[in-house]
Amino acid sequence: MKILIILPNWLGDAVMTTPAIELLAQHYRDAKFTFVGSYVSIEALKHHPLCERAIVDTTKKAPSRMAATYRLAKELGAFDLAISFRNQIHASLLLRFTKTVLCIARASWHSQLLLSHTPKISTNQHLVKQYAQLAMINSDSFTGEIGALQLYIQPQKFDKPTLGINAGATYGSAKRWYPEKFAQVAAEYAKQYDIIIFGGPNEVEMSQEIEENLIRLGIKNYTNLAGKTNIEELCANIGGCSLFVTNDSGPMHIAAAYQVPTVSVFGPTKYKETSQWMNEKSSIVRREMECSPCMKRECPLGHHECMKLIDALEVIKAIRRIS
């Protein structure tokens, strides 16, 4: 059973598709997957044991995205089943151009025009559930039971218990708690854990702020990996942590996939839809605001109180509850 899967662009969203992918693997016993997606989504999911091909979608960079999408489809060929977890016109076109008969995507004007199965999936539920329902829409045997997140990258083994700190959030500044507060939390646990500061290439400056605050607080047992890891290394290092403190972000979902005890700081996003999925030891710290969840990249009111009002002690207390 050849199955084409178009992955979401965002790292966290891609990780949240993994229970749906496992459901497909269970339902179609001879399933073989081809993944198409962004660089980060492919790097995270290409290690699946049933993945035959993993292709980074670079059509957006082409002079004509339509023509590039057509060429990619011809390279891929037809499948027994094709599913898009990306609600975007070029994803629908890619599925259509492969000439696959059974094509599934969330209902939209373009998917309904181009594809065979376009269910309306309620958005008022966790994103993992949305992806699972979409993947299994053509299965009469789906009971609604959905497993945990799953990554097939081996976790790192550290010599000492390790606390991971992730102050970044690629979507925008509104989702980011403050470096000095992350440092205060890390300092509280520096005697029990070695500390790793995580961050992407665009989060190096923020991670340096955490490092400067740790130095000011007299903390020396830390490693700053911001901008120094690829996706595979990021997953492995997060997977090896004993505790993780993070914003709502891709690394938060990676930690859930490895069942790392996690405290997540939420501000402007819908925590009921994007919180950690099935992590036995996880806790959310947030403030209920009249203006939240605004879902904006930057605070539209300019005060950012959904994050500013959260202090380090609240996060420390949340860690105690899950420890």
C-alpha cells in the first residue's frame, strides 16, 4: 500500500501528525510511506521505519510554483492513497497532479474542487485529533483511539540528569516568555540538573541572554546549543533530557514524543488545541486574559501581559507538581 503524505510546514505540527501516521501503519499492514514537506518536518519524520522516500518540498522557491508542483508530482507518480495534512492550494494540486484516485485533505474550496475526499474536521479539538480523524476518514474500523506522539530518532544519553530550556518559538515574539525568567528557573534547579539551552538559528541572541543571566547568577553547569544543532540532533538532545521547560513550540512537542517531564508556558495560543499530547508528566502555565487567545505573532495591544504576568516562581511550582 503506497501512501503519500504531505506534512505540515511547522516542526511541531509535523510531530503532531505522528499518531495519525501510526494509525495508517496499523490499518494498512503493508503500508509504505512517501513524505513530502518542509526541511524541518522531513528531517524529523524521515526516520520512520516504513518511510521509503522523504522529499523536501522546494517548489515555493521556483519561478513558477505551479510548474514546479507539476514536475514534483510527475516525479512522485501515482499512489494507492494520498493525504495532505497541509491545508494549502499547492498541496491539493500536488495530490491531484499525481493522478492518485483516493486523495484526502481537509475541506476547502481548492481541495473540494480537486480531490476525492474532503471531510469537514472540527477545529474545536486538539490538533492531534484533527489529523487522526482526517487520516482515518476512509476507515470504518477507526474507533477514535489515538496513540502518543512518535519519533524514531534515538535519544541522547547524558551522564547526569539534564534540564532543557527552550525560550524560542518560531511563530513569533508573542509566544515567547522572557530569557531572564527562564534563567531564574534554570538557576533554581542547577544543583540537581545540568542545563542545556536550546534554540534555532534565529534564537541565538535570546539564548545568549539566558546564558548571560546564568553567569550573573553564578551558574556554570550549562551548555548553550542554540543554533548549533540540526533537527536530528535537536530531537536526540531533547529526548535525553530529564526535565524540559519551554514555550509553546516545536521542541515542546518533541519533548512530548519522548515523554520528557515538561512545563510549557502558554500565552496567545489555543492551549487546548496545541498543548502536549499524552505526555504523562506535563503541566501548562498560563494567564487567562480577556484578549487571549489572540493567535497573533506579536501582541496587538503592545503590553504582552499574557506572558509578562507569569513569573519564575509559577513555573518552579509547576515543575514541583510533576517531579
